[in-house]
Amino acid sequence: MLVAGAMVAVQSQVNGRLATALGDGPRAGIGAAVISFGTGLLILAIATTNSPALRSSAGALVAAVRARTLRPVEVIGGLMGAFLVATQGLTVGTIGVALFSVALTAGQSVSALAVDHLGFGPAGHQPLSASRAVAAAFAVAAVLLGTGSRLADDVSVQLIAFAALAFLAGAGSAVQQALNGRVSAHVGPWVTTLNNFVVGWFGLLVAFALSLLAHGHLRGLPHTWWLYLGGAIGITFIWLAAVLVRVHGVLILGLSMIAGQVIGAQLIQAVVDHEAVDTAGYAASGLTVVGVVIALGLRRSRG
């Protein structure tokens, strides 16, 4: 679960770099998301087509939706994933992967409170817990600290807006994990992942068409091969989440992935981007991880 979370941070870095290489404006960020989802969908489609068992599972998903065993709203988790990937391309180049990840995890923590209470996850309704409330409080404090540090150096409406987008993407991610758990219980994690990429890719195509109406330009496809790994990375962590949410539940999965994202983001900033992590950055990350640890401890003591 920690690895799955860290892979979200890695994907954010890859898709952010791809968007910067593609051009500028919303069309570059959403275009990077289209490429990321498109490559992932291609991999999934080839594997599914060549496996009778996977083709059967895909047919079972269609049958479950037609029979209303799965409601249409339960199979649209891919739209939240598409929004997350588009937000990576739109914001990471400006606010950095570390701040993006802190804002993202704050959104996940807060949203998970509602997800558990409303029963979106495969385990159904779960009352608001002290453990989740603690994690959410620490995560929100962390994002306020992280953005406060940046604002002290460079007050910008764009910075606030991009951090808010990352927060909303995190909120959608918690809903996506819960819905994927429901789908996975019927058809397994692989077809759940395939469904995410199909739904998300078509959503992104519509968004990309609309982005052409906004200011910006595209420079063409970059030649750096690793900029096209976002889709494969996405397959891995969506599949892991779909498997692990049925084993550990939304709470444990969400908290563990939060810790993985924050730690991974700080490592990327320090090692890959060669940018020094300031005191506020360490403090924000520390708050998030401490909140996760305390929340897990509270849950264990109550369980």
C-alpha cells in the first residue's frame, strides 16, 4: 500500500514533465493526461484481448451493469482518475510534486470521511471514526502549512487555485477507490482497472477538445521515452488499490497510500529535481505521516 501511494507521486512527476514538454496552457496538461490514459488503455486492451479469462470478466462487467447488479454510477470511478491525471499535468509543473502531493492527500483524507459515512466503499456504511478524523485534521494542517510557506515567498492566485485543484483531485481519488472496490468485488481488479481507463480516457478526450478553445499551444510529442510511462504506472497502482481495498478496507488503504505519496514526493523533490526541501516542507510531510500513524494506532486500539 505504501508502494502504491509512492507510485502516485512518481506518476505526478512523469505527467507533469510530459505536460511541460508538450506545450503550455490547459491543452498541454490535459493532452498529457490523454497520452497517459491512452498508453495505459492500450496495454490493458492488448492483455485483455489475448486472455479468454479476462475477456470473460469484461463481459461479466457489462452483464452486471445491464442487470443492475452494478449501478452505472458505480462504474464511473475512472472519471475521478482522469481528473487526477489531468490535474497532475496542469499543476505539478508550477507548484511542484511535493506540494501537489500534500494537497492531494489532504483531499483524500477529508473526502474519505464522507466516503465511509455514506457507504460508498465495498464494506458499506461506516460511522465517522476518530482515526479518520485525526488523519484528516493532520492532512489539512499539513496542506495549510505547505501552501503558507509558498505564499510567503510568492503570493499567487494561480498557486492557490492549483493547490485547490490538487485537493479536489484527492477528494475524487477517495471516491474512486471506494467505487473500484465495489466493481472489483464483482469482476476482479484487472477488469476494474480496464474499466477505469476506458471511462477516464473518453472523459479526457472530451476535456481535451474543450481545452482547444482556451489559450495555449502544443509543441509536438517529446522524444524522452520515460515521459510515456504514466499509463503503466497508473495501471499498477489502480490494480493494487482495487486488490488491497478488499483486504484492508478504505481506511487502511487510504492512510497507507497517503504516507507513501508524501514520502515519495519528498524523495522525488530531493533526489530527482535536486531541490532542497525546506523546513515547512518537512513539517508538512511530517504532519501528514504522523496523522496516519496516530490514526492507525487509534483504529487498532478500538478494534
